[in-house]
Amino acid sequence: MYDAIVVGARCAGSPTALLLARKGYRVLLVDRATFPSDVVNGYYIHQPGVACLRRWGVLGQLPASTCPPIGRFTLDLGDFALPGAPPPADGIAEGYPVRRIVLDKILVDAAGAAGVELREQFAVRELVREGERVVGIRGQAPGGAVVTERARVVIGADGTHSLVARAVQAPLYHARPALTFWYYTHWSGVPLQRMALYPRDRRLVIIIPTNDGLVTVAVAWPHAEFQQFRADIAGNYFKTLALIPGLTELVHSGRQEERFLGTADVANFFRKPYGPGWALVGDAGYHKDPHTAQGISDAFRDAELLTRALDEGFSGRRPPDEALADYERQRNAAVLPMYELTCRLASLEVSPTEGQLFSALRENQPDTDRFFGVIAGTVPVPEFFAPENLQRILKAAGNPATRVA
């Protein structure tokens, strides 16, 4: 009998298991995969997520993994570019674009070192119930044996298509359809060492240096054009790069190291993240477009929030449902403004108000840095986009009569 069974061992599941084990609970962590292994997911960790890794004592492994720290961004709008550095979070000034094949292994190993029992290549088939309450899992171990395990709580950290969420019919809310799709590959020998974003006419190109001297070059299009893109993946990829003068030549000065990878599975939703004997964390409970690269930092924060709530319930300090209700409220309060902003940016259209703002930021480095802090999660969205703050920025740029929508 375990205190917790965590289904899914990547960047939401392993931290949740790790933190519960450090509080003295008996934890089973299961995953279909073996580690190290890769997934088609974003992998940028903004400063708040890096601060979590420091609290957990695993931050030192990122520089050792050849992952470069990123302290500055560039937003290239064609007519002009906005370079900047987001304000720090808890003294952390840099983010890390660490590949998931590296990050997930670091987190799995840290969970194991904390006493978590890990079972790889374990496929959960169903949840075990007693009445309305979830009391365990039934799954297939390597070799085919069917295994049943029981726990006080089963935690779904198994992604957007979470088996746990489907099995308990976790209610969906604030849902919006997918807005974009993404394709990317990795290049060697490309001299690009700063994270850069290039929005162009309902297209987006992102450049991200990552482990082993590689550079990720990703493109995003509107979701409605997915089939058109798939008809000629390489051709459309390079057609998108050609929107930025000189980028195609720069990329071709290096070497493509992997095949093109892509996903259109970028729905936007919240799920109720708890119920009798179950909880959800990470993408299983909340997901949004990768446009602002918040997924990993969100997963880390929610692992801490969920661990605190479960510990309060297990220990008897609070009624379990009350503690988990607070987990949901705290999660939603933390992410809803960023959710709305991300969905807005994922439209791949620059609104007139945004165009005015970006123009006003051209000679205003402090507020440009704060804008990047919004994207990084170190400056609150409501604070920066408050009408009085936007009016202040526009007035400083010589546009006092401009009205902000």
C-alpha cells in the first residue's frame, strides 16, 4: 500500500513524487517510457521554474548537461527588434532551454534518490475503485504481467490525454480549441546563441540554443493550416524561415541533425484537478499553447502546490478536500492571466494596441525588460498590462493622446 501512485514520470510527475517522498511518504512512480527518452514537447524553463530546481537541489545538473543559460531575448518585428532581459525571479536571472531527454532523466533520478520507487515500461490500463473513490491502478508490467497496486491517492501526471483524467471524467473548463501547430528540428554549426522570436504575417519562427551546441529552429502556423503544412513539411518549414532575411542562409550554414518533429495537439483547457482518491498535475490538469513556453515552469509550481495540499490532508492538518480545493484555486489564480495572454499571442496576429506598445518600447529598455518579464513569468501580467501602465509607456514615447484598448 502506497501513500501515492504517480502516473507519468516526466516534468510534472517526477517532481511531485520527489517532493512527496522527501516528506516521508511512500510513493510509486510509473511510466510507459524508459529514461532517458525524448518527447515532442517544448523544453524552455523560465526563471521561476529554474528557481524550483534550485530549491529541490538539482539545478547544478543543468550547466553540467551542456545546456546554455539564456539571459536575454530578442523580439524581431521586421521593421525593428526589441532586445531585452527579463527581471530575475528569486535571484535567478537566466532560463534554461534544456532538452527533455536530459531534463526528464535528471528529474527521474532525483526522485529515485529521494526514495521513490520507479517502474519504467509500465502501462496503466485502468484505475481501481471502491465505490466512487479511486484506490489504485491496474497495469501491465514489462513481460506482460498484470499488476494491481493500491494507494491513498492516484496522481495523474500523464499529459493532456491523461488516462487518469479520462477515467474519472475530470470536468473541463475555460476550454478553447487549438490555435497553432508547431514544427521544429535541431541544427549544429549555426552561430545563434540568443533566444529570438520572429513574428511574421500569421507565422512565427523561434530560435533557441540548447544542449550540445545545437540550435532549435521552430515554426508555428495557425492550426487551421495544419494539413496544408503537412503536405510539404520541409518546403513549408524553409518557406517560413525565408520570411526573415538571411535566416535560411544562416541555418543552411550548419547541418540538420534530426528529422522534423511537429505537433498540432496544443489544446487550451483547465481540468478540475482533484476528486475522491485522485489528483491531476501538469498538462493533465491544465494546458495552453506553447507560445509563452510556460508549461514546465507551471508543472514545477503545481507539483509544489499539490504536494503541500496532499501533505496537509495526509497529516490531518486540514480536511483533504479543503486542501485540494485550495490547490485548484491557487493554480488558477497563478495561471489564468497568462492563459489569456498566451491565447491572445497564439492568434499570430499583432493587434493595433500591441503594435503601439512595441513601437513605444523601442527606446525604453526598462519597460522592454519588463515586457520580457511578463513572458518569463517574473512580472505579473495584470501589472504590466494595466491601462495606466500602458498609458505611461505610450506617453513616455510621445504618444500621450493614444488610447489603450
